[in-house]
Amino acid sequence: MSRLGRRYSDYASWLDRRRKENGMEKDLPALMAAGYRTGSRTVVEAGGLPARVRPHVERGRRYPAECAR
């Protein structure tokens, strides 16, 4: 695995632990997108997806389906 791949893997593991510890929603990809947009600390402090980043996360969820067309 490349260094960059390892960093993302470590980040995903860290965020998944925080999600479980804080009883956040189960959608880890959505939490990762929110963390990318606003910062992981903000996501953890909000206990999930902050309202201001939900539109960003929804666009990210639609993107794969739009690319498949």
C-alpha cells in the first residue's frame, strides 16, 4: 500500500473509532466526506453530519450514479 493509501486507511480507522465511541450515524463514507469538507473535529463535536455540510455530502452520494450514466 502506498503512503497516501495508508494515510487514508489510518484516517478511516480513526474516524470509525470516533463514530462508534460517540454513537454517530453508521454512514462512514458520508462522515469522511463531511470531515474532508469541514474538518474531522467538527464532525466529531457535532456528533455526525453538521447541517452546513449535508448538501456537500449529498452531492458526493449522487456523483457515482451520475458518472455511471
